[in-house]
Amino acid sequence: KINRSYKVELNPNNKQRTLLEKSVGCARFAYNWGLNEKINLWKSEEKSLTAIDQHKILCSKKKTEFPWMYDVTKMAPQEALRDLDTAFKNFFRGLKQGKKVGFPKFKSKHKDKDSFRISFGFYVTNSTISIPKVGYVRLKEKGYIPTKNVKINSMTVSKKADRWYISVQIEQDIPEPTNQIESVLGVDVGIKTLATCSNGDVFENPKYLNKTKKKLAHAQKNLARKKFDKEIKRSSNNRNKAKLKV
């Protein structure tokens, strides 16, 4: 029995993209709200609340103060508060052990990683994956995530450069490895060629980076020309688009 992670790129439609963005924003809001509440409570009463207690308080305020949170799964803010609780535990454990562990910081929309975690309520098929409140989202790589005789523990949805990914944590049984060697193949990895095998097969080096260096340089130069407002620390929409291209 082993735990293994499978990460696949998603292919959501426009409606699903909006719901994924909302889920990420909701998780980030819950983390920042919980951090602010923890700081204020400690300053006033020198007390601290667990992730479960904070989630109960947040749920009681949903209907009146944060009704937009009903658009996304409740696990997005719930898991964010658990992450916050873990961050505080690591901080105080580091203080006791004399290690330098930074105090939890507020998450930024533009600097921090866009992600949210789901602990249950999902279903995986050969070509799609079900995300609560989002629906069945298509996978760009079909059949990569195992679906038979496995137990899915959790899923993490993340965004990078306007692309969405899902990482699925799976518990599965694998057969005992056998030591029977039927044949041996030698592989020489090089620069001129990607690989040369002892049986005579040669794999040419595609050199993708060299082919796209001009495009990358042009995109970086275009990004450098875009304005960044240092006073309010905010980029223009055109700069954000140029950043995505890089």
C-alpha cells in the first residue's frame, strides 16, 4: 500500500473557470480572515481558536456577511483554515525548538499561489473529474489517474500562468517487484542527441528552449515596457497579460 500523487492539467469551460477562480478567492479570503481573527483575539484576550472553531464562526456569518461563499464548496474555506492552524502550530513549535519559522502572513492575490483543497465529494473517470460546486471538468490527459481499486484521499486544485491543474492524492496497492531481469539496455544521455541506446536507437534532442528563446526574449522585453504603479503596488491589466505570456 502506497500513497501517490497524480497531477493533471484541467480543461475547464468559461463557467467552470469562473467557479474555480471564486473557490481560490474564497480559500484565500478565509485564510486572511482567520489570521486577522487570531491576531485580534490574542491581542485582546491572549486566546487562540482551532480551525474547527473558526470554521463554525465563519459559517454563522456566511448568510448575513458573506453570502457569496455559498457559490463555492464549503471545503475551500474549511481546508484553508486548517492550513492556517497548521502554520501557527509550526510557528510555535519552531519557537520551542529554537528554529526560525516565520509568522503566518496574509495571502496576496498577485504573489501567492492560487489553490484550494478538497477532502471529499469528488469522483474521477477516465477523462473527467468531478469537483464539488464546479461539476465534471475535462482532463487534458486521459487515463492517467487510476480509478480502480484505489482510495482517493484529497485533491488540490491550483492555477499557474492561467492554466488549471489538479493534484489527486491516492492510496493504492502495488504488486511486489520481481528481480527477474530478462534483458539489459544501456542509455547514454547527451547534449547533441537526447539519448543513444546500446541497441543502436538514437533519440534526437528537440531543444525546445533554444527554439523559443527569441519568443521568450520578446515577451520579457514587452513585459519590461509595461507600467507598474509603485505607490499602490498594482499592475495594469496589460502588464498582467504580458506576465502570463512570459
